[in-house]
Amino acid sequence: MNIKHLDPKVKERIDNIVAQDFEVVVGDADGADTSIQQYLVNHGTTRAIVFCSGERPRNNVGHWPVQCVETSHSQGSRAFFTAKDIRMAEVADIGLMIWDAKSTGTLSNVIELLARKKKSVVFVNKAKVFKNIATVEQLEDLLSFMSEHAKQKADEKIRLFARIDALKHEQIQMFA
């Protein structure tokens, strides 16, 4: 939510997605989601769906169709918004995310996609690089951009290390 401006490299990736006429699924949060929505509107994109938790999106700049995800969690809670993120991971073919190297929401989305055997392309905003995440090892490499404090916070908020261990165990089971 802290990222308000799209790097030219991210804009180029979005341009490629739009040029291939892929349907874009995008969240409704302030920050990167809204910046992406605005960029899509500015380029006349019509093939987008906004995902939200609850009855209506916080942001829908392009007045696109909305996929409302029902949840019994308290409105505004982490679990409330995670419901939408999980649904997006289910329907997306691949994830493109912008990450500030501390957002647990973005990190959780990468993990949700990885758990479903789907890839993510993560733009690490402070380093201005894209990281492809298709394996647990690549996820662990992505964590190298985080401070130790941010890792501990992520572990408290989203059980980061337990989720990574679960993904590793799942990989081992595949080859057993």
C-alpha cells in the first residue's frame, strides 16, 4: 500500500500483458493496486476484473466488473482481505507484484501462488529488479531483500517460516 508510483519497468510489463489481450485481475487496495488500475485506465484497458473482500471494492478506477469475495472475517482485518487474495491466487495464471521488501500481504500472495504451483514475477521496488518465483528456493532468495526485523514481523503476521517449511515438505512429498 506504500507504493504509489509505478516504475517504468513495471509499466513495460503491464504494457506487454495488455498487448497480449490477457484479462487482468487486480486488487482494490490503495497504493500499488490503485496505481495499476489507473495505469490500465490510462491505456484504455477493458479486460480487467477488480477483486475485493466484502460487498464492494475500495477502489475501481476503471469501473470494471467486480468479483466480490464473501468472508465471515471481521471487516478490515487481515483475514478479511486475505480472502480476496486467496481467490485471486486461485484464478490467476501468474502473478505480477510490486513489493517494498516488507509488505506481508504481497509476500503472502507470492506464497499462495507458489502453493498452487503458479509463478510470480515480483518487482522489488527498492532494488528495481524483477525476481521470478516458481520454487521455494527462489522464494527464499526473494527474502534476502528483507531486513531481519521485517522477516520477524512477517513471521508474526503470516507465519512466514512455517509456510515456507510447509512448501518445502510438499516439494519433498512430490519426489518421495
